[in-house]
Amino acid sequence: MRKIIHADCDCFFAAVEIRDNPSLIDKPIAVGGDADKRGVIATCNYSARAYGVRSAMPTAQALKLCPDLILCKGRMDEYKATAAAIREIFFELTDRVEVVSIDEAYLDVTDVAEFQGSATRMAQWLKAEVVKRTGVTISTGVAANKFLAKVASDWQKPDGLFVVTPDQVEDFVIQLPVGRIHGVGKVTEEKLKRLGIETCADLQQKTVKQLTEWFGKFGLTLYQRARGEDYREVVTERVRKSVSVERTYSENITRQDDLDQALDRLLPVLARRYQGYEDRQIRSVFAKVRFADFSSTTVETAFGSELISSVSSTESSDASAEGLSDIVADKQAEYSVAWLKRALFYPLMQEAVSRGSLNIRLLGIGVRLRDPAGPSEQLSLFPE
Ligand SMILES: [Mg+2]
């Protein structure tokens, strides 16, 4: 049984605007183009929705429905930066992330061991971390496949967390209007309605043969979705750019000893996440600190060429919690976890901490990866 989380930001662009200008809270706001330039609404908040304003609606029409609507211009760079920060959190949980759009992703958490494997607790963690670090809320759906997870994330919006357990699937789907099925647009919905099909319960009465006659290949999809079935995989990012781990502490770290111990605990997690990327050369290593006042800093340093060459010649040893020693040549005893800590991450962390004070909310460490070895990469046997 797979475990899938669908995460979707609530009124994403509008949420970022409200975060950065709290005086907008509780007012109807929308992000979109000017009415006199035939602009359309990209996103609006729930106050605006109460007036009937919707995304993709012409701005002129939205202003007719809601004359007090506050129109924000849209700051794509800021939205992208926030979306990237949210994705970082997803990737802290698992590599198996499929980014669907700027504010939406599927996570396959089937193999995640943290949170005792509870996808519900993982979703709770995601929600809490996203709002804490980025100031916007997400809704999450937890289920055994993408279709159900997506419907579930929409079920209790905003700030929702809805779980469909395997034994609830049957009862959950029969009530669903067909319009909830991805791929059923206005036209298909109308056609289904003419055939007397409005819910998944109605759909279940039809055979694959009938549905295929009416809808071609999509007929099989309809047949499966009506039963809560979806065999699509979570398609993960092809080229991973970095591997990292970060933790937010419930009590700020204020002592050097605690800082050292925290680093000790982060290293094996990073090592575990790095597994599977051993064939990728490390471009740089970094440490990140967020201070009590919420300011953060990242210190990054190129990974020495000497180390890189030993990394690329690594033969994988037993993949124990030994961890980062797998990154480097295990023949060279000094390249141990302790060595990595002392030589790489400890100085970076000290440098980062020195930029603020020893009063720390969050620590992170990671490695950035070079692009996978391609034909041009193989020529780099010659020094650059
Ligand atoms: Mg959204």
C-alpha cells in the first residue's frame, strides 16, 4: 500500500501578499492584471471569494462583483522564492516529490521511516513547518494514491488535513461528484450528466466497455477513479540539485555543547539522504542557521577538488549509519563522519553562527550536487 500526500497552498499569491502586508487580512484581495488592460484574476483570498470572485475571472467583472476588492499587482519573484522554500521542506521529508505547479506537489512517503511511518503525522509536520518558515498555509490530503490525496487536500481547505484510509475509500468515493475527477472538465461533466451520471456511485454502475465507447481511453480512467483506484506514480524531479537536512528546535540552542550535539544528530540524517546520489559529484557544502530574531544566514564553500576526486572513486561500502564516510573514499580512514564534521561542517557552522549570536532556532547542513555525469563531464579527467 502506497502512502501519498498531496500538498496545496491556500490562495497562494494572495497569502503571500497578506503575509507581507498584514493590514490586508480580512479584506477582499486579489492578485491579477488591471481591469482597463483586460487583466484577469490569478488568485484571490476567501473574503473575495465570498463575493463570487474567482481565479481566471476578468478583473473588470471581479470589481463589479466586489467594488472594494483590493487588487495586488503580483510579485512573481517573491512567489517563486516562497514556493522554493516550501519545496525545500517537502524535500526534507522525502526525495519523492512531484511538483505539479508553483504551489502544489505530490509526495510519495511510502518509504519514509520518520514519524513512525505515519503519513498523517508527516502531513501535520509539513503544515506546521510551512507556516512557521514561510508564513503561508497549506492544505494536505493523505491517501493511498494521487487521485484520492488530491481530492482529500481540497476537502477541508483552507489549512486542512484530510485523510482517506484504505477502509474509508469505498464510502468516500460514492459521494464524489464526477467533477472531482481530474480530467473531467465542463464538457465531459455535461456529457456524463446527459448519461445520467453525476457521482462516482453513478459511474460505478457502468461497465468499462460502456465507458470506453463513450469516452475512449478516458473511459478506463473514469472506471478506476469511480472506485478510488489510481495507479499513477509520483514522478520525481529528474535532476536533484542538492541534498540537505534542517531542523527547527522547540527550544533555541544557546550553548556550544548543544550546537555540537545538534550537528552530530544532523550528519547521519544527511548521510542517509545522500544515499542514492553517490554517483553525483559534490559541488559545495553548506550550513544554514536561523537565529532567534528569525534572520538567517547560509555559509557555503566549494568542495575541494582533492575530495571530489576521492568521492568519484568511491566504491560503495556497507551502507551503514556510518553515513558520510560513504561519500568519501573509505580507504582513507581520516574521511570519517568525525572528520567531515571537524573539517567541513563544524567550521561552516561556526562561521554562520558568528554572523549572529548563539541563540538559534534552526540549523541546516547540506551538499550541492554537480549535474549528473554526461559526455562533457567525463572529459573533466583533465583539470579545469
Ligand atoms: Mg493552491
